[in-house]
Amino acid sequence: MLRQVLLCLVAFTALATCQRGTEEVLKWQQVTYDVPESVAAKTDGYIPINNIPMSGVHYKNRVFVTVPRRRWGIPSTLNVIDLAPPFPMQNPVLKPYPNF
């Protein structure tokens, strides 16, 4: 009985989530960083194709974005974006957190 109730609850939650939709706030064509020119100019300091944001967490008026260092050319793993309208933001610059 408990299993059936739990299954119904999960199904209802999934349907409710799908109906609401998702609001797009941040979007990238290419990830860019607010880092010193000396880092960006190095051959292995910044390689655009290797930078793939994997997760983001909204806290107060900022979004923290992680970019795992699985390859060369990723200057910072933990980054922050200050949120300010207008939305959606396209190609926001990632600022290394807490600093570079």
C-alpha cells in the first residue's frame, strides 16, 4: 500500500513539474572569463571548447557556476555571475570565485 501511494506521489510530482516549464535565465554560446590577459593569452590557459558549465546554484543575487577541470584550458572551476536584469542573459562573463 505504501509503495503504491509513493508511486502515485512521484508520478504526480513529475507531471506537475513538466507542465510548469522552465524559465531560461542564463545561456552561453561560448564561455568567457574575467581573468588577467596573461592567463587568457597562454596556449593552455584558456581553450573555449573545453569549458562546459556543469552546475549552477542561485544564492541571493548571484549564481555560482562550476566548470570541472577535466581537460587543459579551464582557468577557474568555481565562478560567480551577478544577476541583474534584463533576462535572459546571453553569454555572461564568469568571474572566478572568490578571486583569481
